[in-house]
Amino acid sequence: MKIAVCIKRVADSETRVKIAADGKSLDEAGVKFILNPYDEFAVEEALQRKEKAGSGEVVVIACGAAAAQETIRTALAMGADRGVLLETASVPADGLSVARALAAELTDGGFDLILFGKMAIDDYNHQVGPMTAELLGMPCVTCVAHLDIADGKGAAEREVEGGMEEVEFPLPAVLTVDKGLNEPRYPALKGIMAAKKKPLDVKPAALGASGLEVLALTPPPERKEGRIVGEGVAAVPELLNLLRLEAKVL
Amino acid sequence: MSHVLAVLEQREGALRKVSQEVVTGARRLADAMSGEVHALICAAGAVSGTDVAGRCGADKVITATHAGFAQYAPEGYTRAVAERARSGYGAVLFAASAQGKDLAPRVAAQLGVALAADVTDLAVEGGAVIVTRPVFAGKALLKVKVTATPAVVSLRPNVFTPVERPKAGAVETVTVSGDAGRVVVKGIKAAAGGALDVAEAPIVISGGRGLKEPANFKLLEELARAFGGKAAVGASRAVVDAGWRPHGDQVGQTGKTVSPSLYIAVGISGAIQHLAGMRTAKVIVAINKDKDAPIFKVADYGVVGDLFEIVPALTEAVGKLQS
Amino acid sequence: MSFVPSQFQPPLPVDRLILKEGVEGAGDKMELDVLFVGAGPAGLAGAIELARLAKQDPSVGELNIGVLEKAEALGEHSLSGAVVNPRALRELFPEMKDADFPFRGPVAKEAVYLLTAGGQVRLPTPPTMQNHGNYVASLCEIVRWLGAQAEALGVNVFTGFPAAALLTDGDRVTGVRTAATGLGRDGQPLSSYMAPNDLTAKVTALSEGTRGVLTQAWLEWQRVGSENPQIFALGVKEIWETKRPLDRIIHTLGWPLPTDAFGGSFCYPLEPNLVALGIVVGLDYGDAGLDIHVLLQRLKNHPLFRPYLEGGEMVEWGAKTIPEGGYYALPARRSGDGVVVLGDAAGLVDVPSLKGIHYAMQSGIYAARAIFQGLKSGDTSASRLAEYDRLLNASYVVHDLHRTRNMRLAFKSGFYAGGIKASLMTLTGGRFPGGRIAMHADADAPRRSNAVEPFTPDGKLTFSKVDAVFKAGNSTRDTIPSHLVVGQDVSPEVARFYTHLCPAGVYEEVDGKLRVNAPNCVDCKATDVLGPRWTPREGGSGPKYKRM
């Protein structure tokens, strides 16, 4: 099994978001960066598939700043075999640019599986995986929460409104994975030691033009001051009216 | 003048409700572009309920049929939508639903243009589509100008309230030829057991220490039932730590982050770590006996008083409303 | 009503903390040359110096140096004021300039005030507290920078791995066993379980920081005493983004502390509009209802601070103890067979000047030199590693502590009498009053239970403990087994004492019983000093400090 996992370095979701002076980006002072949590599921799935197959290679690929080498090392410490950083000063807002850079690296790679997290917890773009698949002309299933692979064919389940969609697909394929697919391992001490010696190529990202121009990053509007509808049981009818007619949630 | 393509969804041959929102958003763009809204739906045959698209502002409703389109067919749908989009549209709109999140990026990639995903606001300024989308778990809003044509955009569900804007809604059917694709959806397995996860439920009712003892959570379960299977019962960290409720029900920083359309906090004081898990709810209701509780600062609607009286009264009133 | 905390304190669980090497229960095993336990300024400075020595003198071959850290990422458990003396950094990096160090800026102006409830009196800055030539810094940032320097030199830094026990062979320390990961609340393994690792080394350097648990165990096991017991203070600190700039470092004495408590506050600008504000109180205070977190909340309402903070935002909160015993509380030896003790773990803090970071780093540098000599000669026994003690004793580190040897101890008799004695000591270079002021351990100081004035936070300027823990970035898994060892028969009175003592809301008195919310713990170690014992838990637990 030869598997590629595309990962991203992201600001921790617990991060308090402060807007940078340019008014368009995150102020990175005091921000912790981590491996995108959905990508952890992808790395774990790749490692388990390789272990099950008994042989193969897991390659992690990130598109991002030089500091994303740290993120790649985390995946290498979990057990991936080698890493590639497609370096760019900043990750563009346009997911297709990133998909192009990844596709250029992945094409001719001879991968049986190309895995992504279903989305990144910073931009919520939810798109680079399926875009990459289209550029590569490969079958793709997104948001995979359950996966069986046998005889060059796969069966996946993905969550949709009100149920789980059951999907069949041929290999090689691109999959984006959801939480619940597995339980990502912690890097072991030996893994951390070994990660330092694993190959990590750094090359410039072939991003191309961006079709999105960021105008502004702003804090969300303050929740408008709520109000006390009333006291005790007497307030219930009024509450219900407000929920129906003003808030329109019932 | 540019037309806008609205990509609708069906399930089992019936139009999905979220599609009305897409037509509504498309109408808004088309008016600004002085163009028409063409609604496209992929299906195996006729789709019921498409007349609503005309009522929401579609000038034309196109059904793209293929024998393999009864279920979602990612590759076949992509080809059908991309082909239509190539015939000259200023914008292509999707719902950021489970299907739209899968389909929109594929179509954008086929068209070689960017996708502005999961947007909560949409406008045209100086001829360009400008969108707003939440990023960093809703802690910031990103305003983006779409410089590529067509502008491919997916709309966050439950944000674009359907508006009646009756248009002709002329009907057209096209037959899609070729293969439906390598990725085949076999069907949809219904969610098990009815018990909704707090992270997914459209209504969440959470209880805290104010409930005094574990058995009293039955009050919240009864209220949840009154909402007819749309509500889940959550809990604060304090009661989970005390072992009253399972950890999977915990809402907050170390539990689950939820953004239901309605969140009802019962007997929860509102520590920051709890607020961190539910502050993106659309509407927050707090029921607490302490009028100074921090939860009232974030709640849209607060009721001060004894939850043991208020919750049963609410359950009864909701039950009447639903029936 | 009064009580003595030590009567309710369980003993240190030494049998769990000192293990024979080879005892079953470990997963992976790893052999290193030298292992530093704790990636703070002491451990990282030691690792850097050692790696450099090995590069300069290849006769010992390539050294395999490891640093274990319990925090998920570097610096996340590090907290200090901090105004830093650059001396040790200069010695460690002679090729660099001060501007290369991760400081926020030089101390430009400074002021010391005596506070009353509604006002303040500016005091002349005592000689020990003059900070000209020192730098304002965040210890988190210093640690991250040092960690990067160490890794660039080939040091293996393992974050997220707490050392849970010393591995021993006879009297020799041979390494450590790390804490297991992935246990359920009942102590049973979950699917994410990872067994402990055994790391063995020729020398284990305990750079655990304040109230280090393995250090305590080693001192007890090897019966290494000190003239006075170690005593501690608890510091609670917040970082604020302010609307109004601050151009000086501020120290205060007096209000809101009662006169029988020793301590004060500090306020340092990391940037003109980014301010670190904290309060430090000795844990020998008499009032069982004293709550240091609440004191900091009250302090923010004082007219000296309120105008700076109002309209700003509290962005981070943290707490940590500080060893305050000084010279007479230093362990009789800080080295043994296969082991050395560094920095705060050894109590290398000078209270009158409020300094410890450069002493910690300096101790790491000396330890590295002694260890390197030991490795060269193939002998890392107690007598060989005693070279570390000799270097330290002959250095400015111990000299500085000796000069102020009785100053903190004088405050045992209260704030004003203490202040007068301390002035005399400064004038006489530490010779007054002659001899040693004897001290008992903090847990042996009796406490009175008085009525406690309630405090209601406003959520804007002042915060509850639950909110504070959130601001510490604590997202400890809620279902880990409790790592706190509570004594038997804790009375409601003592339970209330723990409630006030713990700044993170770990302890609550509910219907006369003690409730322990263990995941709230931010590893400050305050109750380890006065009550329930702290033991290592799953890696990555606890706070995630960013700019503390």
C-alpha cells in the first residue's frame, strides 16, 4: 500500500482570534500551531492501512510556511515514512491553488490512496481534497467515517443529513476523512527519535493564481444583549412567542 | 448581465428544503447582475416540489436526468453541473449541505475556478461577488472578493431564509448521457436509535448543577421529546464530572462544541469554558434562578425562576405547539 | 478554630516514585547518555551546554542527550514574572548579543509602592530590587527559544512525557519511567492506552522546577536534608491587553495582603499595551480563608492598576509556586550517584531580588560541565558529580543567596517587623542578625479559620476560578484518573482551606465533604505544599501557557 496524506499546519482552535494589523489575517503572536485534527485521523488511517497490508509507504505532504516542517515531523513521529513540504509564505484563501500544488506533487506518485482530513479547522474550506481528486482524475469520497478496503475496491460510509450514505468506489482513490474513523495515536518516544532522521523534502509550491481576494478579517458581531423575558412560569408563553415569531427557530 | 445557476438537491425524487435557500440566494445575486436564475437539479426522473423553486425566484428549472442519478452520483453530477455552468453563468450556487460540500469543489475544479464555501452573506459590489464566511470556528468572519468567473459559492444552510419571489419557473428537462461515475452511492442508512448527538442536533437542551440531582434530567429529556426528535440533551462539565451524565453529552471547551439553531441552558451558570462550546448557537435561551448568572449575558432570552416549575410548563407548551 | 495543615497531609508516595530499574510495567525502553527531567530554563541550559561541550571535545563521542517535558508543547507549563538578569544567557551564548535573546525589552523605569486599600505611597526602590540592566520577558518564550537552540544542537526534546518515577539501582539513579497515557477514570486502560516508557541514562538531571516530585522523593529516599525546610509562595498571574500603555515595571507591598502574610504584587509591560500582572504570597500565611486568586482579583480594582486594565481584556491566567527558603533551605547536596538537581527543584531562588531564572540556567551550565567531566572519565558516581556542587557553591549563585540568607525568614514575624529587619540585613550585607533564623515547613504553620468575605467576580475586570482555568488554556482530558492524593478524614474546615488555597478551583467543599475536580489542576503545586499531594499524570495535561 502506497499512501499519501495531505496535511495542514493550523492555528489551534482554542486560539483566541486576534486580527493582525493588516485587517486581513490572523495575528500570530502567542498563537499555537498544530497538525489539523482531522488530518490526524487521515495519518492514523494511512498507518493502519499500511500496517495491515504488511508493507508500503506513507508519505505526508503539506503546503504551507517553512514552519510546517514541524507539523510534518509530528506526522513522521506518528509513523509516516517521509515528508514533503510545498513551501509558500502563506496559504492562499483559494483552495484550488493549493489543490493544484498538491496535484502537481501527487501525479505520477503511484499512490493507492490519497487521504485528507475532511476540512481544516482554520479556514473551514472543505474543498482541497475533492478538488485535488478532480485535477488528478481520481475517484473521491469525502467525509469518510467508516471504511472497508478489499481487492482494489472500497466501501465507505459518510454522514449526510439524517443518516449515513453508503458509497462504493474503486482504488486508487482520494478520500477525505471525518472524526470517528479511528483513534489517532500519540507519537511514541521512539517515533519522535526516528522522525528526526526521516527524509523531508522542501520545494516551492506551484500554486498558480488565486481566484479569491481577501478583503477583510473581522471579529464576529457581538451577540446582541439578550433580555430577560420574565420570571417563572408566567414567562413561558411569551418565550414561546419570541422563539416562533422573532427568532423563528420553532 | 449575467445569469446565476442554482444547484438544487433531491432525495428520493423530492426536492430538499435547503434548495429553497439556494434559489433565494441566487435570486439576490441575479437581481444585482440583472440576470436570470436557472435552477438545476440532477435526478433519475421528475422531481416533486420543484415548483417551489419558481416561487422562490427561479426563472427556469432544469432537470438533468440520468438513470444513475436516483442517488447522488458525485462524478456524474459534477459533469452535468459543470457542463451547464460552462454555457455562460456569472455565478454558480450550491448549498453547503453534505452533498453540496462534496459537489461544489468538484465542479469548481472542473471549471478551473475558486470556490467560496459555506458563506453566510452574499452581495455584488462593482460587478464582483463579495461573500462573507465564518472561519476559526466562528471566531472571525472572512470577507472575500471572488475574482474568478463564474463565482462558485456554497451557502451555509439555515442562513438564507427562503423568500417568496414568484418567477416563471419554466420547466426544462435535459438527458445526461455517458457514465454516472466510478463512485457509487448505494443508499442512505438511517441514523441509529433516534438518540441525536448533541453536536448534530438542531436543538440542544443542556442541564447544569441547578438540576440538583441526576434523576431530574428526566425533565430535560421530556422537553427534548416534546420537540419531536429534533432535540438532544447536553450537560455542563460540572455535572459530567460529578458522574450525573456521560462525557459524550458534555458541552464546552473540553466537551463538544455545538451550534444548534436553539440552545436551552437550564440551571447552568455559564462559565467561559461552557460558553466556548455553545456561543455559536443561533438562539440561546437561559433558565436560571440567579438573575446575575453570567449565562444571561449571552442568552437571547432569559427566564429567571425555578426550573422545576418552568421546564415542565415549557414542555407542555411546546408539546401543544408541535401537535 | 485553628489547625495545622500537616496533620491532614498524606505522606509523599515514595514507593510509587522510586522504582528498581527493570521492574515490570514499561512499554518502550530507551538508553540515553544524559537525561534532563523538565524542559525549563535549567534543563534546557544544561542540555545546550552539554551538547556544546561534546561538540568542542569529541573525545567522548556523540552524546545522546534527552529532555523530558510534561507539557504538550515547550513552554506551556512555564510561568514567571518575569524580569530576567541576562548573565547566564550571556555565558551560555557568548557569541550572541543581548538583542539576540528572546526578551521583550530592557527595564526602563521602575517603581515600588506600598499600597493601602484606596491609595499608595511610592517607596525608594530597595537595592535588591533594582533592575537596571535587566530585561522584561515571558518565560514561555524564553523556554521555546532555548528549546529550539537545544534541538538545533541535536538534543532530543520529548514534550508530553511526564517523568513519573525514578529508576534506581542501589543508591544510584539510572533513569526515569514516564507516566502512562490513555487511562480511564477508574485507572483501566482505554483504547488509546500507551504504556510508560523507561529511559535510562548515565546521569539524570532533575530540572523539574518548583516542588519537583521526583526531587522530593530522591531527597527523602537518600535522606538529603537542609538546615531549614524549604518554604514556598504561590504566585497567580494574568496577562492583559490594555487600552492604556504602561512604561515601567511596578512592584507593590501591603494591601490587599494581611500584615501576617509575606508577599507583594508585580506589574510588567511585555509591550506597552500587553501587561503581566501578578501577586505572590508566602504559603505560611495564618488565615485559612486567604485566597490568593481572589487577592489578585481585588488588587485589579486598586486605583493604581484599575485605570490601566479597565476596558482591556484578560488574555491569559496562570499560577505557580516559588521556592522561597533561600540559602538555608538548599539541599545539603544537589548531586548524588547518577543524579544532579537543578534550578527551582533545588530551590535556587533569591526572594529579595525576585530572581531565579538566571540561577536556574547557571545551575544547568555547571551541571553540564560536571557531567561532561564525569562522562569523559567514565565515572558518574556521587563523588564525581559532586563537582557540580563545588562549582555551584563557589559561584555567584550561592553567594547571592547567602547574602540575603535571612531576609525572607525575617518576615515570619510579620510585615512591618520583617521590613525593618530586612533593611538592616541589606545594610549589613546579610550579617545582621547573625546566625540562622529557624523556620518550620509551611504545612506546620497553624491556620485560623475566620469568616471569609465573599467575592463576586464581574466577568470583565475580575474572574472566577473556573473562568481563570479556561484562560490558562487547560483542556485536560476530563476522564483521566485523579492525580491528586488526598489525606484521610479531611474536616470541612480543612476542605474549605483547600478550596481557598487552590487557585484553579480543583477543590470544593460540598455539604461538608471535599470534592476534587482534578482536571482543573494547573500544576502550580500549592496544595502539594500544604495538603493533597500532586503526582504526575498523562502527558499534555494541565495548562497551555503561551506568554506567561
